[in-house]
Amino acid sequence: MRKFPEGFIWGTATASYQVEGATREGGRGRSIWDTFAHTPGKVAQGHHGDVACDHYHRYLDDIQLMKDLGISSYRFSIAWPRVMPEKGRVWVKGLDFYKRLIHALLEAGIRPAVTIYHWDLPQWIEDDGGWNSRETVSRFREYSEILFRELGDLVPMWITHNEPWCASILGYGLGAHAPGLCDWRRAYRAAHHLLLSHGHTVRLYRELGLKGEIGITLNLTPVYPASSRPEDVAAAHRQDMFQNRWFLDPVLKGAYPEELLRRVDAVVGGFDAVQPGDLEVISAPIDFLGVNYYSRAVVADDPADPLLGVRHVPGEGPRTEMDWEVYPEGLYDLLSRLRRDYGDVPIYITENGAAYDDRVEGGSVHDTNRIEYLALHFAAAHRFLEEGGNLRGYYVWSLMDNFEWAFGYTKRFGIVYVDYETLARIPKDSYFWYQQVIRDRAIAP
Ligand SMILES: CO[C@H](O)c1c[n+]2c([nH]1)[C@H](O)[C@@H](O)[C@H](O)[C@H]2CO
């Protein structure tokens, strides 16, 4: 058996817009995802989060599932529109659901890990410029201060942002996520303002003297050259800069990659979002780095690509329902690279999991492919730990099937199946497998 260390944190993760529903309850205002999902053609089959998994009303049953599973921590996000539903209005009572949730988690012996922002920006802030506007930085700090003052003594682990790369590139550059804009200049400005708001919030956390830990979650994708040709190796470095170092370097080293700034300036002109002192704020020391890992990228040199001169090449591994290659070695390589290039920063894997075409058969879901995926990735994490890696914990994405953004409910990532007709929860085989791993604190060799 491959034993994990005493005190290793086993968890599961979700996000507010993906599981809560109750989008019109408790004084909640509209988010950019309410707007985006209700815009025809943006989300598969017209799906939206109005009901989702109804976690807002069913959270006690879901916590019982977590308790039976045996996890020691649950990562979830707070919906900003519940706290700031409209311009000029702070609705602290909007936190009442989260206070109930957190108390129930603590009573169940489960450590709450709160993501302050997981993409559901209040629509009124987007109407005021959203992450393209520097004003949103101070609004995020104000929002964070409310959370810290109301929940700071109860919540021991805070994540400022979930994947600012996705929030900026997918939301403002590619238009695939809310707010659905296709403007690279705004995308780069949004990325900077997301990072800046992270830094200010970390500083605030320290100023308030709170005793927990705070960090940020980045989606990180190790990049491999399609061949050993120097052009492909150089292409992989460029993609790594765009995919990973763009966020890792400012947060952990206090500087953007020089070549990225040059390319951004050349393509979008005048990357003027950066002001003196910003990088010092962004690199405020963090207690941990949250890593979301799902798969790798393989790239080749391609002069026709205007920004980076790369083209993606499919890896040769099996694919999940998201058409992502299953590549557990990439998790070990990523963690090892972080340790090599960024020092011994404590790491949590804040998301890892897979979507598969799960079917209910006789009241069960035999998701052996997901068990295989998780077993391989747990083994990669274990190898890193065995080499002295500073890995603190592992949050499986996701506790339950949920709203998978532009894919709606067509992709299932949960270790618990959700019947969207009845909202019944059915633990999958992977739930019971994970339960045993947690009990043994080990995986089979
Ligand atoms: C390349 O995958 C990204 O890192 C990523 C994958 N995922 C995420 N980020 C988001 O944080 C979750 O909200 C998604 O539900 C989840 C599954 O798609």
C-alpha cells in the first residue's frame, strides 16, 4: 500500500453557481453567469444554474454524504451576488446560508475551505466594467473584508480566486465563459486586475490578524513539446509562459514574464493596466498555492499562430468526456516543476477529477474509469510526497455532478451522481473507492 502522511487533507470541491441553485433567494442579485446562461446559444441545451443541484436547500444531506465519505475538508465558493446584490447595497444577511453551511460542516468535523471568487461576478459590477475596470479591485477587497469579518474566525482556509486565467481568458478573450467578451485587451487587463485584487485581499487578511491560511488557486497545465526539435521545445516554453508562468511568476516571483509582456504589447497594444507598485501587491506572501490539474498540453511550433506561434497536438493517452487526455505523469511533473522553479511553497491540489458518461444501473453507477483516473493521479501525488514534496491535501472535483459551465449538465464530474429530474443523489462506485482510500490513508500499489 502507498501510505499518505498523517494529517493529509482529503477533500472534495464545488462552486456556488455550479451547485447552489436558489438564484432568486436570500436577497441574491444576478451574476454574470445568470445573464450568460440565460442568453440563448451560450450554454449547452439552454441549461442554467437557477436550480442546479439545489445545494442551497439540500446542503445538510450533502454534508451527511461528505461525513459518510470521511473527508476532512470541503472546498466551496461564496456567491458574491448574495453579499452585494446591487450597486451601493451590501446585504450581509446574504451570508446566512454560508453561516449555516459552515456551522454544519464544523459540527460534522469537516474543515471549510472557502473560495472567495469562483466566476459569479455580480452583474452590476460587470455593467460597471467588470474585471476590465480597476474599480473592481477595490470592490473585491470590500467584499472580502465583509467575509473576513463575518466568517474569518470560523473558516481556517481561504482561496482568493479560482483560476484567474479562466475568468480572464475564457470570459473576456475567447467569449466561451461569462461575460462572453472577445476582446484580448480586456482579457489581459482583467487578468491583471484579478491578480491585483488577490494581492490586496492577502494583505487585508494579514492586517485583520486572522489566524487561518490564505492562498490562490491556479489552473496549471504542464506543457510538452511535440518533438525534440528545437522549434517545438521553444514553442512549449512559449505556451508554458502563457498557460502557467503568466500567473505563477507575478504571484510567487513578483514579475510578469518579460517575453509575455512584449508579445501582449505587440498583439493588444499598450498593456497599460500595470501601475507602479502593483507587482509588489500581487506577490504578497501566500500560505499555500492551490493547484487545479486535469491534463497536459502538447504543442508544436506554428509560425501561423499570431500570439505564441504554437499549435496544440493531441497526446496519445485515453480521453475523458471533456476530450482531455488522461496523463497522470503530468501531475507529478507539474508538482516537481513548482518545487524546482518556485521553491517549497505548500501546495493543495484544489481540483482534480474527470468527466465520464456515467449511467445508473440498478441503482448504482459503476464508474470504474473515474476510479482508474483518480488512482493514477493519487499515485502521482504520492510519488511527489515520497520525494519530500510539500503537498498538504487533495480535493477531488467534484463532490457531485453539477453545472459544468458552457457544457451545462451534459458533463458529469461527481463522485456522487445527481438525477436532475428528482435531484436525488446516488453515490457512485468512485465514492466508495475514495471512502476506502481515506479510511486506509493509502492507495493500492
Ligand atoms: C482545464 O481545466 C480547468 O483547470 C478546470 C476544470 N474545472 C475548473 N477548471 C473549474 O474550476 C471548475 O469550476 C470546473 O467545473 C472544472 C471541471 O471542468
